[in-house]
Amino acid sequence: ETCWYYSSSIVVNMYAINCEIKFKGNIHIAVQLFISKDIIIHHKLNFSLSPIQWNIQIHHDIPILLQQFKDKIDSFLKKKK
């Protein structure tokens, strides 16, 4: 899948998974771009950023486990009252 961006400013986190990112005009990403494997980035963007390699375990699995653990603690404390 190809995703086109036209002259704009992106001020959010952007996640790219198995796609090609192309740009027309001037693009500015103000925060972060997370990438996974199999990403093709337009040459205009390559010079202006340092992508953060997406690691599914660190960026997805572990936060989910931590949230589940917190929910269990909250549930336990609620029952204890």
C-alpha cells in the first residue's frame, strides 16, 4: 500500500507498517516516525529524519502486559475495600 502526503506539517506520532510513504511538496514531521520492516521511504524524507525502528515486543506487547497487570492490581484493590 502506498500513502501520499502533500505539503503539510505532521505534529503527531506516525506509525508505518508494511507500506511505502511518498511525499509531494514540503513535509515536516514534528514528533516521531516509527517504522517496521518492509518500509520504503521517499528520498525527500530520508534526509530529514532518523526513523525509530518499531519493535513489536517493546512498543506493543510489553505495554499491553503492563496495562493488564495494572488493571489486575486495581481490581484487587477495589475488591479488598
